[in-house]
Amino acid sequence: MRHYLILLRTFWLGGLWSCAYVVRPLLEHKGYFPHHGVEVMNAMVGIGAVAGTLLLLMALVRRVFDWRQLPSRMLLIMLALSAGYFALLPWWKLQMMVLHAMCVLGLVWLWLAPLDVVRRQPSSHRVD
């Protein structure tokens, strides 16, 4: 199960980075940004929010979510930023600032917990 959580997190963060730093500059160069390019960004942040919600639900079901641990808090912050992104829907420049903040926070999340999405307390009866 932990591998699925890591895969979901990688999909979420990789999608954000590819949209922010590959797709957006390419669309901007071709003249499609912000008119059509924002739709791509909205879709990726929405898909990422769904992936983050699945991460949270799986962690809650497995009873490994602990809000006192930093990786768990970062998951909640990323979900809050995703919601904040859509709250700024009419202002695409502010949305891009939130997107960049999510990308940086995601990178910090990867550095802090490279193999664990939601850490669990060490136990002798660990089943993955």
C-alpha cells in the first residue's frame, strides 16, 4: 500500500512541476497562455487535489495519519493550497503564484520524506 501512496504523491508533484515548468512556458511561447493554458493548469491542480485526497483517505483508513508529523502536515498544506488555487479562479497570475508555491513545497516534501508519504510509528509487525 505504501508504494501506491508514493506513486500517487509522485504523480501529483510531477504533474505540478511539468505543468509549471514545461507546459506553461511552451504554451506561453506559442501564444496559448493564459487564454487556453490556464485550463491545463486547472486540470492538473484538480487531478492533483484528487490524488492528494486519495492519499489522505488511504492514510486515514490505514490509521497511519498523524497530524503532528511533518509529512502529514505537508499533505494537508498541499491540499489547502490546491483549494486556495481554485479560490483565486478569476486571477490567473495569483493562481500561478500558488502553483509555484505548491511546487516548492512539494520539493521540500520529497526531501523530508523521500520514501514515506505518511510515516508510521516503527513496529515489529509491519506489513506492506
